[in-house]
Amino acid sequence: MGINQENAERHDAIAAEAEAKHEAIAAEAEAKHEAVAEEAKNEAIAAEAEQVAIAAEAEAHRVEDVANVSNMEEQLKAWSTQLDDLVASYLKTEAAPHDAYRIRIDALRSLHGAVQTKLNEFKSPPASGDPWGIFHATVSDDLATLESGLKDLSH
């Protein structure tokens, strides 16, 4: 065997080894690419699922807000009726217009009107964030005062 033939065989061996390394590197790069693509796909799916969950939570809050508003409207109607009954009872007694009892009834009627106004404002186009929580925080003291005042006057 001659030097040329040995060089040719060594050249072929080196070329085959280089080709094998190239194929291994290409296969590894392709596998990494597929893994990154799969990860990106999974992240996109997770992000979409998170958006769906956020939308569902927002809808649940909206439904809860509607129920809370409805309950508050019913309570305000019942209290209005109760105030009307108290005024009717008071008028039957023919008490003086500046009687302390009548003044308390008028104060509760005024507070009732203020809460009703706030509720009507709340029912306008929704705000961002937690509109029911913000609204309820602004009227919770008024509601408690109205409720306790009506209980006091009814007994």
C-alpha cells in the first residue's frame, strides 16, 4: 500500500468521522429546537388557560355583583316600606312635627335616599378593579346605621 492510498484512506476516515460528528450536532440541534418549540407551545397554552381562568373569575365576580346589587335593592325596598309604615304610625299619633321620633325617621329616610343614590350610581357603567368591593366599602357604614336605626324605631 502506498502513501497516497494511506492518505486517501485516512482522508476518507476523517471525512466520515466529520460527517458523523456533523450529523450528531445537527440531530442535537434539531432536538433542542423541538424542545424549545414544545416549551413555547406549552407556555402559550398555559397563558391561554390563564386568560380563560381570569375571564371566568371576572364573570363570576360580575354575576356575584349583580346578585349583591339585587339583594341590596330588595333590602332598600323593604326598608322603604318599613319607613313608610313608621311614618304612617307616627302620623296617627298626631305628635308634634319636631318630635325626636319623627326627626329620627326623617334622618333614616334621608340616609336611605343617600344609599339608594349611591346604588344607582354604582349601577352605571362598571369601573375597573373590584367595583362591588369598593362600592360596598363606601356604603357599609350607612347600611349598618340604617338597619340599626330601623330596628330601634320598630321596637
